[in-house]
Amino acid sequence: MRKKGMGENSSLFLYPIMDKLVALSKVIVVYFISFCYKLSTMLKNLLVKMLDHNNLTVRVKLVALTVAGLAVTMAIWGVIQLTALDGILVDQQVKRLEGVAETVSTFYQHFPTKRGIATLDAALKDHIQTDVRLARIDIFDIRRKNVNYVAGASRVQFEWPDNMVAEVSAKGKSRYVKLETEAGPSLGLLYPVSGETRDSRIIVGIIAFSRANTEIMSRAQQLLLFSSAGLLLVILLLLGISYGWMIGRPLKLIIGTIDDFQKGRYVERIPIVRQDEWGQLADHFNRMADEIQNVMARNLDLTGHLADRVREETLNVVHLQKQVDDLKQLTALGHLTANLAHDLGTPLHSIAGLAKLMLEREGWPPDVAHKLNLIVEQTQRLDNVIQNVRKATRLPEPHFELMTVHKIFSETLPLVEPLIQKNHVTIDVQLDQSTASLYVDRYRIQTALLNIIQNSIDAMPDGGKITICAEDNRAAKTSKILIADNGKGIEADLLKKVCEPFFSSHQDEGMRGLGLAIVRDIVKAHGGQMEIQSTPGSGTSVILYLRMADDILD
């Protein structure tokens, strides 16, 4: 017998990785978890890129997601199945090797002599030659922590490491190890048996070829691969067939209905009556379409009502504009008639008076007296004509009513909007809703404001800005209305003449110089005052002081 120390290693020993031999199951679990994590991370990144790709259809994304999920599931299931199959094959082989080890150890315990060992050695060689599945059989005797090689037979060159044999002896439990020998994959088993004394133990080491297990595992892997591929193809085929029925056809109906809805056919609805997600989507769309149809109907009614209101308000504005224009013309004629009556009435009265004085003298020839009577009669007739013209052009009696400053301007400004836009003028209105009410004649006060705004626009031929504001003076019981422009202004020597009838700084033809005169008369008719402030080159401000309605009523 050869005696070997615990720390010695054989030069023929094929060293396996000791960590995997010590904790093979833990290594497999760790490897499997790491593999699954890396695979899931890779698939997750791939799927995220595919699902975020805008050029891919829902069908492609759905198929890709399904295939990826099935592939991962089948891969995990395949690994589990192959691991279980490998464990079953290894367990069967280990049981067979344990039976051989039990037989060898029993024979050795009954024949421990040198002659018995020689016979055992020959029997082991015969057994190795008879059973082609066996690669090597070794018997070790452990005494006082020394590993002693007793007998053995082999087909391959291999020696068990002393530390592994000693570890099995110390624990008293068998241990198997997967090995790679020169003849192929093998399974090694160290089987402990009680020795003759308390400090001795027999270890039987058996190595058997695992080529059959390897072939079974290879065929199992191929079968799993082909069956998984076939199953994936069948699933893809079923997905392709069911997509058109479950997704394609309902989606086509929904898109068609939406297209019809966009073209104005609001009575169209999605004809899907189901309890699944498509049915819920169709139901929500149909309810939304009903709401839109109702809103459209209400909007149509509202539009018609607004059109009627706009038409009515437009007619009111046109009527108001006509009344204001008529009042302006009548006022202008009134001023013109008054001037004519003054300029013509005085000479006519003088002529008539002289003719009457001359008739009082006697001794006129008959023809001269007749002519003097004609002069008196005709001057009287002309005076009657002038008085009739004055009566015809006299303004109607004012019709006073309560109106707020805000309402007055809201009815007046739309009348000048076309003129403002044409002359590129902007209006800044600063009116407080709390401004007191005024007791005014609607059309006359509008005529006054229109004349003032017209003068401001004429003062800004290149465009500009008009500012309108109003404020109350409770102490004086008046409302102050300011209309200011940033035009060319009025010279100081002309400022006192601007309210005189027919005075104008414009040289073009037309009836000029009545605007501010009309404004002054209208303000006086309302018991108010007008003030004009102007700075040449900076603009002009017209200020109207009108009495509050409360003060007038009191």
C-alpha cells in the first residue's frame, strides 16, 4: 500500500473549480438569476425602443411584445425543465454508483488481507472491463487523518484530491462531482464506509461516464428548441388571424365613423355593441358625439339669435346715425338762417321804415305812391319769408332722459368707428362704471360728442390717439367729460374764435366752422359749460361740464 499526506497533490489530477464543486447548487442559482436579470434588462431596453418607435404599427408592437414575453417565459421554463431532467439523471446515476460502492466496500471489509486485496484488485479490473459505463474505482483507507490508497482499477487517468477525500471522511456523507476527463464528461462519487476501528474509515471513489446523460440532455435541448419554435409560430399565426377580427375590424369601423364625423355628418355613431374595451371606447365616443351634436344645435340656435340681435342693433345704429345727421344738418341750417335773418332783416326793416315815412308825406304823384306801397308790401313779404324759414329750421324741443356716461359713449363710438379705422386713429376710453347719470337729450349730446371727435380726427391727418375720460365732482354736482387728442393743436390767437359760427382754419370748400358752435349751443341747452385747452404741436382738449341728474331733479 502507498501512503499519501493530506497536503500532497497528484500530477495526474484534473483540477475542477473547487467553488463550483463545493456549492454547485448555489452557483447554478446565482448564475440563473444573473442570466435572467441580464436577459430581462436587454429585452426591456429592446421593447422600450420598439414601443417608442413611431413608425411601427400596433400590430407589430403587439406581436413583438407577445413574442418577447413568450420567448422569455419559454426560455425560463426550458431552463427549469432541463435543470430538473439533469438532476433526475444525476440522481439515478448516483444511486447506481452508490450500489457499486456498497458492494466494493463490503468485499473489502470481509477480505482485508494482502491476498484478499490482490483478489479485490483483480475483481475491480474485471468489473471495469465488464461494465463499459465505469471509468474508475478507487478504495481509500483513512486512518488518523492520513489518506491511504488501498486498491483500484481505471480506464482513465485521475486521482482524487486528498483534501476532498478527507472532507468526505470527516463529514461521513457521500459526495458527487461532475468531471471532465480525457474520455468525456463523467460523474465522480466518493462513498464513505465505516472502518475497522473508530478512527478509521473506508472511502470508495467511483467515476462513471456520463455520455448517455449528455446525449439525453442534448436531445432534450433540441426537442425543447424545436417545440418552442413551433409553438411560437403557431401563436404568431393565431395572433395574425385574431388581430383582424379582434382589433383590425373594430378599429376600421371607429376610424370610418370619426372621418364621417369630421366631414360634418354628426349623426354617425360607432356601430359596436360589445362589453370589451372596444365597446367601452365606442360607447364613450357615441356619448361624446351626442354631446357635440347637442352643442352644435345650441350653437346654431345661438348664432341665429345673435344674427337677429346684430341685425336689430345695426338697424338701431343706422337709425341713430340718421337722426344725428339730421340734427346736425338742422342745427347748421338754424345757424345759417339766424345769420341770414340778422343780415337781411335789418336792411329790410330800414327800407320798409323809410318807405312808410315817405308815404306819410302827401303830394306824391299817384305812380310814386303806388311804388312806395309796393316797397312796403314786398319788404313785409320778405320778412314773413325769413320768419317762416326760421320757424322751419328751428330745432325740435329737447327730449331729456336719464343716461350714464358709459351708455352715451357706448352708443356714440360705434358711429365713428369706420372713420377712426380709415384715419389710423386709436381711442383710449377710461370710463368708470360708477360715474353718475346725466339728464340729457340723447341725440343732441351725441351730436356734440361726434362733432368734437370729428374735429380731433381732422387735427390728426397722419393718425394719432384720442383719449376719453370722465369723472364726477360731487361738490360742484357736475360730471366732467374730457376728449383729448395729440394733434397739431390750435394757435392762441385762434382759440377764442373757434366757437364762432362759420369760423374755420381749413381752406378747403364746404360748410365749415359750425361744429364747435353747435357743441356750445347744445351744452348751453343742457345747462352746462364747455372749455377748450390747446397747445400748438401737442394737441387739444375739449372739456364738457354737465350737471348731474340728481342735481337737476332736485
